[in-house]
Amino acid sequence: MAKKILVVDDDRELLKMLKIMLAKSSYEVKALPSGHKLIEKTLEFRPDLVVLDLMLPDVDGLDLCKQLKTDAATKEIPVIMLTAKSTELDKVVGLEMGAEDYITKPFGVNELLARIKKVLQRPVTTAPDKGTLLKSGGIKLDDERHEVTLNDELLKLTPIEYHLLKSLLERVGKVLPRDELLEKVWGYDNMANTRTVDVHVRRLRQKLGAAAKCLTTVGGVGYKLVE
């Protein structure tokens, strides 16, 4: 069955071009020129991914992203942001809202298609290995159940946070460089900004609470989990 993508952008020429290119790549596509019906259409269409322009004329794209990520019915749907804003702060804010990735305008269609493919492949390429139980301190990751507990309390993690923590638990005490995490967790090679990793690590630390002290930063390199 074809994967479904909902694209939201007020640039009608770009929207038309994206719809054609995505359809040629065997995706089922719905396109919206504004954001006021995004939530309604998302619930109706049930896309596998939303490509969302942040600078819409009728509503703030960041607010829409936040709505998608806080609604129980839509929070698991990945979001790729399209943004003409190029500052790090703008990108970080979007990632903090829960978006999986961003791409800055102007962009190449092939790059966007590659990002989309990577995001949609994650559940397949990161399928749990039965019987895997990883531990460090009070953190336990049961890959067969796809659950993480902290001091026996269940943690609610996003898919990205889950696989990020799993990667760190698999190599406790060893440094994982940011670019290696991008490739392992996101499936990216050399086309993504490592700032993406930093934002998701910060979100993971917030959920770990006091246990976050075990997730250390190695300046200029990456991160490691220590006992």
C-alpha cells in the first residue's frame, strides 16, 4: 500500500510541483494551500507523514506542529518542516515542538524526497530485536515490548527518543559522535545538521529527569551514557 503524505504550503506552484513529484515516487498525496484545515484533514486522511510550511498566511506553522504533536490522535505522525527561516533558533524551536526534521527553502526536490524516504523507513529499519533487554542504572529498555522504564516507571518516548536512547544503551560508557547518531537513528549520512541530535538529546534528558545526569556531553564530539 502506498504511503500517504499531506503537504501544506501557501506557494501554489511549489505545492503543485511537490504533489506531482511525490505522486511520481508512488506516494498518495493530499495538498493544502493553507493551514486552517490541517488538523481536520490529518484526522480524515491519516497520513504517514506531514510536510508542513512554517510561514503560512493564516496560521503559525509552529502552532500547527505543536497541535499535531500534542493531540493523541496525531502525535505519532512524523512532521518535516519547510522553512524560509535559516537561523538555528528557528530550526531548534521547530524541533522542540516535536518535528522530526526540517529543510530550508530553497531546497532540491531530490533532497526532500530523500528526507521523506528516510523518515518513512525508520519503523522498518529499526524494528525491535526480540529478547533485547538493555539496562543502565535505573533505566531499562525492553526491545521486545518496545518499552522503557525508569526506576520501574514507564517512560513515554517518541520513536526518535526511543531509538536514540537504545543506541546509547547499546554502547554504555562509549562516546557516540553526532554524525554517527544521525546515521544510526535518523538514517542520514552527510546531508543533515547535527543540531537535530542536540535538540532530541535535550528532550530525552527532560524525560529522564534526575537520571539525565548519566547522559553526558563530550564537547565537540557527541554523547555518551555512563553508569
